[in-house]
Amino acid sequence: MSQNPLLLSLVKYVLPSELVDYFDLIHLEESGESLHIHLDELNIIPERI
């Protein structure tokens, strides 16, 4: 799935920022009243504070 800017904006409001920083949005799937968000982990090592 290409990164749709509107969907990515929605995901940024719903998920913690760490998930958005270290995962790519792959697929969104609506099932009844549920929304399934499929993510792919990026090969990025988080910096330690």
C-alpha cells in the first residue's frame, strides 16, 4: 500500500508516536465495527536518551 497522506495522518492520531516512527503503514482493513491496521517494522534502531 502506498503511503496515503490522509490515512497516515489518521494513524498518527490513533497510534503512539513510536509506532509511527518505527513502522510503515501497510494496509488498513475494516471488519464490521473494527479497523485492522497492518504495520511493517522498519530497520531503524531507536536512539537511547
